[in-house]
Amino acid sequence: SAVNSVEVGVEVRASVLGRCGFATGGAPTGSVDQADFDQSGFTKDFAIQLNCTGASRIAVSSANGGMTNAATGGAGYQTKAPYNVALYVAADNGTNASATCAAAILAAGGGCSFAGTAGTATGLRLAGASTKANGSYLRVSAPAYAGTDMLAAGRYSDTLSITVSVSP
């Protein structure tokens, strides 16, 4: 008996959405505690490890736009100390991206390549996937204070928020 056969061509297509975030334990955490920073300045690096399967964007915002002191300054005294934030991110293929911005600009949300909240078109763009410990970091630093008004005595603080997003 003859066998009837029909050949059917079925095209199967699928896609995988890009995944991007911080690796487990890879989000930068910690604090800087520097006595007399007005005279000595400070620098501290916080390690970052991303878990991004493709291109990504990372952004930083500052709550205060500088390190602020709860004290009232008075004439001739300042209660906000400026500092800088540097971002260095590396991809698995050896490419990297970096930039440095003043905390004051990060609070304003513009005028810096990584100010604000990360999105598909906002934040410092890393062109390749980053899934390994590649030496990425966030650095906070300030030289000795050189403002015309003296800094009021007391403790100064700021909070940075870091976000990451997939990027087309």
C-alpha cells in the first residue's frame, strides 16, 4: 500500500529579552567616614558587578547635591560641601565607559551623562554585556575644601541612588 506523506514547513521564531541588573551582591554599598575631610579631602571606591546580557545604561542621583550638614551655617559659614562622583563600568568583551560628575549636577538631574534614573536612553551607556567581575566601580572624591566660606562644624552626608537598565 502506498504511503501518503505531506511535507509541512514550519518556521519557528523566538527571542530572549535582555536582562540587566546588579549581580547578586554586586550593587555598590557602604559609606565614607573621613574626619577633617575639609582639610584632607577623600577618595573611596565602591565595587559594582552588573548582570547584563547586552548593552546597558547606569545612572546616579544625589539626594542633597553635596554633603550637607544639619547645622545652621550663619554668616560666613557653608553647610554643603561639594564632591565628585566617578563611574567606571566594564564589559565582558573588554570595552568600558566612564565619566565624572559633580554631586550638585547629579541632584539637578541633568548636564551629566549619568545623572538621574537609568532608562533605555538615559545614563552612561556600556555597549557590551557585563556578567563578570570586571573591575567596575563608583568613586566618590573631594579635594580639600577651597570654598570662600568655611564649612560649619559637624557631620556631613549625602545619599546616592544608582539604577541600571537595558539599552538598545
